[in-house]
Amino acid sequence: MIRVRGRRTLQFVFGVYAGITLMLTHYPQLTIPVPGRPDLVAHMGLFGLWTLFCCACGWFGPALSETNIWRSGGVSLVYSGLDEWSQGIPAIRRFAALDDFGANALGVIAATALMLLAGRILGTRTGGSGTMPPA
């Protein structure tokens, strides 16, 4: 299990990351100045990392427990949808797009699958508890 101090630090880092994510996804008319749609890769990475942080914080139990991973993945998916939807508010001068949400969802799903795999591998080595070894 992650020690309380390390867990609080991780939760603080997640809070900072979530704030930066909110700022970047709602900054008026933010663009990536390269051809094509690199923003879709950015969406996947941004929300994949958001999901990894959310899982690692252990809001719903031990970080690598299936309950924590599934619930964290669900929260991440809902948040990514709300984040994309809220970009459609006219005052923000952005637009919401289904392909952007699809990229968000792919990032969340990939991170959730990675955490489930890590939980199975490390859970087996720790006696099946799915908890992270002491930090």
C-alpha cells in the first residue's frame, strides 16, 4: 500500500495536473501549429495520463485493485466527456467535437487497460491483493 504521505503528494500532483488540463482544454482558441490533427494524439495522451494519475491516487481503494481501476476509469471517462462538452460554451470560444471525445475515450480506455494489466501482474506477486508494494 502507498504510504499516506506519498499518497497525499500524489493526490496533490494529480490536482495540479487536473488544473493544467482544465486550463489547456479551455484556453480560448488554443491551436497546435502543425498540419493534420495532432490534437487527437494530444487528447489521448492528456486523458490517458489523467486516468493513470486518478488510478494511482487510490480514491476508491488500493491503487491497483480492480474496483479502484474501474471506478477511476469511469470517473475519467465521464470527466473527459464533460470537459469536451464544456468547450462548446460560446464564451470559451472553442468547439466541442465528437472525434476529440473519441480520442479522450481511447486514452482513458488504454490507461485503464494498462492499470488492469499492472494490477494482475503485480497483484499476483503481492499475493493477489492488487496493492502496490510499499514505497
